[in-house]
Amino acid sequence: MNEFVTAVNAVVWSPALIALCLGVGLYFSVRSRFLQLRHFREMLRLMMEGKSSEQGVSSFQALTMTLAGRVGTGNIAGVATAITFGGPGAVFWMWMVAFLGASSAFVESTLGQVYKESLNGQFRGGPAFYIERGLGMKWYAWTFAIATIFACGLLLPGVQANSIAESLNTAMGVDPNVTAACLAIALGFIIFGGVKRIATFAEIVVPFMALGYIIVAAVVVFLNIHQLPEVIRLIFSSAFGMEAGFGAVLGLAIQWGVKRGIYSNEAGQGTGPHASSAAEVSHPAKQGLVQGFSVYVDTLLVCSATAFMLLITGQYNVQAPDGSALYTGVQGVAAGPGYVQTALENAMPGFGSIFIALALLFFAFTTLVAYYYIAETNIAYINRKVGRPWLSFMLKLAIMAATVYGSVKTADVAWGLGDIGVGLMAWLNLIAIVMLHKVAFKCLRDYEAQKAAGKDPEFDPVALGIENADYWVKRVADRKDKAEAVPADVEAPVVPKPAV
């Protein structure tokens, strides 16, 4: 099984996909005049704007739902794996993917908003929706929907569950079978509660867990602050093959940095638009900018926190392509969360290992919830015209089963299956957003023009020549009707007669 998964991964994650990820992000960044820098303050402002409605969630809730998917085991175990097989230079390429990926996240999330639909009283959207409506390619949309259901419902959950079980077993000796049962029960409680329960859960848990993790990492860095300049030098020199000890893994530094960067921040992968489409906003570009910021939170903050903890304490290993050791800082520990637990335990004895286990529990569990929402949105897409309620029920059982399987299976198989799922979605989505990116940039220019005129931007697809954005066309018509209507219950004012 492991050999088969490795062979498929080699095809999916070929150099062509690495080049496509970086190339698309660079092209979008240049085309938008680096919106991720120009609109950074606007991203922060928009993050707290807007309120939820009966149909949609607030911008902040949509952000946390997205971060629930982005901030997961990739931020801890994924960073450790990238350093093991790509050296410290892999961290730089993770940063590069995040910086360039912010523009890709803007494009895909804006498209998700433009072509979203209201299904059963809830906003739904994502790549399947904008592929069908924007490109008119229903077969392509169905291909993405089916690939995403399998990826998020069956392939990816095992990675998150495996990291939880492994870290809890290392820190507290919890049997993986017990972990599997508890995760399945907790996950079932959340996903059977619907979208609103998922949004509320993410809004409470995600900010708390991310902030706590970053604070602890900052303490570890502060305790070893004298080594920080050398760590930064090591990252940059290794990224470009200037570090003699890690020259053998220069190509792998790029490959693993990009692979784990995309796995972690999901920019361009096609997962982000599902949650961002659920937001109640007045203009698609608003949520696009908010989602661009979520990539920064994931990679530049949380992933960097893990990387600095590992590199500044020296608790990591680097392996050459032939399997020989280039650097050994941790003896007898497999690449993954064990590195981070060892690093933090050395810095904070009696606290570090348990803290990482709990952080992984929160990070990975919220990601499991997000995976369900993404897969369920694609089932909603398939069920739009023909009701198949049993599909949603089967998905719930499947993701719970995949969680149990991943908890007790080896990490190599779990990560391999997860990489296949991420790669397939990335191929399909990146091609789609390249074909549709002009729509997103029309929205950006319209948003900027209205802001420059001092307005709170309102989206009108007809005025921009954007077709098949049915929800927004109806919204514009309703807004005009309200503006033109004269309330029937308002009486004409009474003019008093002049006194005699």
C-alpha cells in the first residue's frame, strides 16, 4: 500500500505542479500589483466587518471556518516533515508560497463569492460552482466535486487523526484506539449540527488555539534569542544552496517547502472558497481580501512558530535523498509532531510535550470539521437539482470512519493519501482560476474604484459584464426595488391652517 501511494504521489506532485503553484501565485501577484501588500490594512479592517444572516455567516466566522481548515497538523507535523526532507531552506519556500499564495487565495475566494448560490436557505459556493457558472463546463465541475468529496471525506482526515493519536500517545500514553473512538464521537456531534454549529465552533476555538500556540513559540524563541540571527541566516542560505551541509537537498527544499506550504495554507488548492462563499458581504472582493489574510495567519505566523521552535533548539533531523543523515538533532524520533514535542519539552520540561499534544488536538480536530464542511458543500452542489439526502448521511459516516482508520494507521500511509488528495484538488482548481482570473480582477478594480469614490462598495455583476452571477443580480434588483418603493402606510403631512 505504501509503495502504491508513493508511486501515485510522484505523478501527482511532479515538478509541473510545483511550477504551476509558484507561477500562478507570481502571475496573480504581478497582475494585481501585489494586492497582498497594498491592501494589507484593508484586510484587517474587513476581517471584523459584517454580520451573519439567516443565509450566511459573518466575514470573521467565514475566516475562522477557513482557518479551521488551514491551521491543522500541517502547521506542526508538516513543518517538521518539510525540514527533515528539504532542510531548513524548506521554511523559506513555505514563506514564498504563502506570500504569492495570498493573491491566489484572493482570486479563488472572490470567484466563490461571485458565483455562489442560495441552497436550502444557506449560501453555498466553491470551485465546482464557479467552474460550472463561470466556464460553463459542467463535467469539469463534477470532476472537481467528486475529487473533493473523496479527498476531504476519505483521504485527508487520516492525516489529522494520525497526528492527534501519535502526539497523545507520546505525551500521555493514550491508546490510539481510545483516541479514535473519542474523535469519532466528538466529530459526529459537530457535523450533525449543521453549518451554523460548525461556524460557531470555529469562531470560538480557532482564534484561541492559534494565539496560544504563537505565544508559547515566542517564549521559546525569546529564551534562545541569541541564536535567532543564525537561524534566519541558515534558512535563507539553505534555501538557495549556499549552506554546504544541506546542498544535497536544494531541489527537495523547494519541493517540500511548496508541498507542505500548500498543504498547510491551502492557497490555490480550492478549499478556501467553500467557507468564504458562505459569508454575507456586499461585494465579493471584500471576502477575497479577508481570505488573502488567512494565508498569512496560517504560514507566516503559525508555521513559522513551529519552524523557529525546531531550528532554534536544534531538535530536528535532515535526511539526504539516499536516506543518509545530513544532520541529526533528535535520536529515535520519527519525522512529525515528535520533533516539536521534543523541542518544546527541552525548553519547558513537564509542559512542552503535553502542550503540543493539546495544540495538535485542537488544530487537527477543527480541520476535520472543516473537511466535512468542504465535502458536504460539494455534495450540496451535486444534489442541487436531484435530491439525494442519503449522500450527506453517507459522508458523515465515511469521514468518521476515515478518522478512526487514520488514528490507528501508520503515518507514512496517512500522509501519502493526504498528499494525493491535496495534489488532485490543486491541479483541478489552479487550472480553473487561471481561466477565470479576469473576473476576480474586474471585481478588485470595481472595489477599488468605489472605495476611492468614498462609497461602501456594492457589487453589480451586470454593470461589470459578468454573467451567470444570479444571486447578485437578484440582490441588485431587490435593492433597487426597496429604494424606489414608497411605504403605503405613511400619510401625507398635515399642513396647519393659518390662524384667523
